[in-house]
Amino acid sequence: MQENASNDTDHGFGGLGFLIGTKASRQMIGSFRGITGSLQILAAVVAGAVLAVMPTASAGAKPFPTRVQVTAKEFWYALSSRSVKSGPAVIEFVNFGEDPHDMRVQKVGGGKVYGTPIVQPGDHYDLNVTLAPGRYQLWCSISNHRQLGMEATLIVKPRK
Ligand SMILES: [Cu+2]
């Protein structure tokens, strides 16, 4: 009986030690969060400084891709802008319609045909392309959608 009692006491101390340990680690987590927070602010400040330097530092670096959005619905295409600069571009194809659609992109006069997979209603797809200066035809390749009006022209101007 005596031994059992002392064992209980040990357990009790063990439990107390555990509680203290938990408290201590909570405080550590708390102060760690504080450090992480300051680091995030520091990172944001550094990122801001880098962005501010970018225009001069990016000379000769790979250019940022141009972005243009193509909205599709039954049965038309609408472009966020009629022209873009040449070079790397992301054509974001957004299906606002009720049927599945896709997009094909080809330079007028021939060349590589870029294409998205079939995009479901409410979905979108980022098509990465490299555009040379010229005129490009965009169209939906599903059924007779192109004939119904799902096409557009994108003008690509030389990048200075
Ligand atoms: Cu279509």
C-alpha cells in the first residue's frame, strides 16, 4: 500500500512536470510566432526593395509574360485587349458559357497551332505561348462553334 501511495505521488509530480512543460512550450511557440511575424515583415520589405530595383536590374533578363484574357460564351469570344506585345504571353481562357469550349491560337499565314484542352463551364485555362509580331486567329474548335462566332483576332506588336 505504501509503495502504491508513493507511486501515485510520483505520478502526480510527473503530471505537474508535464503541465509546466506544456506551458513552457506554449510560451516558446508564442515567441516563435513573434519572430516569424517579424521575419515575414522583413521579407515583405526586402521583396518591395527588390521590386523597386527590378526595372533597371531586369535589362537582359527574361521578360515578364504578357497577359491577355479571352472570355468565351455561346457563341462569342471577347478579348481583354485587342493587342499585346510580342514574346512570352499567357492567354487566359475563361469559359463563362453553359457548354464546354476550347481555344486554338494560330498566326495568320500559318505556323504552330497552340491549344487549350476542353474547358468546362465556369473553368479557365492558362495557355503559355510565345508570340511573334503579327496577327493571330483565336477560335473554338468544338463542333461548329467557330462558324457560330467563337473566334477573335489578336494583334501582336513588336516588343521595344
Ligand atoms: Cu465552343
